[in-house]
Amino acid sequence: NDQHSALLDEDAFLLIAHRGASAIAPEHTLASYQLAMDMDADFIEIDLQMTQDGVLVALHDDTVDRTTDRSGKVAEMDLVDIKRMDAGSWFNAEKPDRAKDEYVGIQVPTLEEIFTAFGDSANYYIETKQPDESEEMEENLLELLDQFKLLEESQPDGKVMIQSFSADSLKTIRQLDNNIPLIQLMDDFEQVIPSSETFELYREYAVGIGVSHRKADEAYIAAAREAGLLVHPFVVDKLAEGEKLKSWGATGIFTNDLEAVSSLK
Ligand code: G3P
Ligand code: CA
């Protein structure tokens, strides 16, 4: 698709709603994504886990412990079990100043429910989590994208971006689909700036990198941009920090707090 899209523009500065508008609503719920849309986020960010019965759901952790009223591993539960959980009350307890009655009993959404709710009105920035342990996660994801016509030529480039810490997962996607823009997420433990050769290897399959804001200093961002990569630091909730990253050449940020950083657009 060669339709011009501002989403992949090197001069753009994208606000990626990290787990939705997760500063003001329980992360990875339809309510959180809806608020992100209302606040004009460029993308809603979705972390994917896969249930035991092979359904993609939006959850950051590989257990439900932190963000629901139950506990256990997602990969050992069927969708029906996950659908019984309350994915909102934890937020009300943790952030009483942001609590809302409507969050009580809110469900963990499946990816299908998210696409049903927002269709092509949203742009999606989707992360494969635990791809090694989730059989055919990538195939499953691409099938859903296809079913909801999110990969059609008529959609702007970058309507859907796929991110992962796993290069293997991204390369699997690249083998299945030659067009979806991919983002390589950088592990946090290494402090050194990757060599230009390393960045160029990423460039072979990815349009950009996602990198912790703790690592993304001026030299780091310059080196990645030099290799032709977009740079999206995570997670940036302070305006001053966003301004600094933008001045250094970052092309967007992941943020929980769209309100705090809205002036960066
Ligand atoms: O996807 C970018 C950023 O979200 C990576 O960290 O742990 O929040 O998924 P995490
Ligand atoms: Ca993520």
C-alpha cells in the first residue's frame, strides 16, 4: 500500500495510548481504549496473551493476578474462565481518585471484541507477549486482522502496527505478511547503544524500535534514526520528558497519561 499515511511519517510525533488511557481507567479494557480514542490518541496499544483454548485477549501480564479479582496463568485458563473475572475493581482500589462505579465488573476484552467495538476508527499498536509459549499467536492475530479488514489496501499504512520484544515473533509475522509495519522492542537490561550494524539488522524487518525512556538518550535516538528507524520511547507520562525526547528526534511516545502530554502533538 503506497497511500501516504502520516502515521509512519518521520516528522510525526505519535501518542500511543499505553494499555489505553491507563492513567484514568483500568488498563486493557474497552473503557480504557474508548477514553484514549476520545482523547485523540494516535494509537491504542494492546498487549496480547493467549488463553488455553487459543483465544487472544488483552492482558499485559501472563497471569491475571494484578489486573483481575482472580489469580492464575492465562495460558492455563479458558476464555470462559477469564470472562467471569472483574478487571476493573483493582483499579478503583488502587486509584480511589480515579475510581468509577462503571469499572466494577468490567471484563477482560478479547481482541475480537476490541475490533468489533472500534473497527477501523482506531489505529492499533499490538504487542505479541509470550509468543514462544502461545502456539500460532501470530497466525491467529493475522487472521483476526484480516477478518476485520484491517489489512486492506484501502486502509492507511500504519493503521495496524505490530510490536514485540521477540525478533522471532516479528519475523514470523513478516513471513506471513509483507506489509504490516513492525516495531522491535528493546530489552531494558543493556545500557549500551546498539551498533549501527545491529540497528540495520532491525531495519531489515522493522520500521522502528520501542525503547525504554531510561535508555533513549540523545545519542541513542540519533543512532537509531540514522539507521532509518522510527523511535518510540516508553513509558512517558511527564510533559518535560516528552519534550526532551521529541527534541532529540523521537517520533512518538507510549504514554499512560494522554492529558499530560497532549501538547506534544
Ligand atoms: O510495548 C511497549 C511497552 O509497553 C513495553 O513494555 O511491559 O508495558 O509491555 P510493557
Ligand atoms: Ca506493551
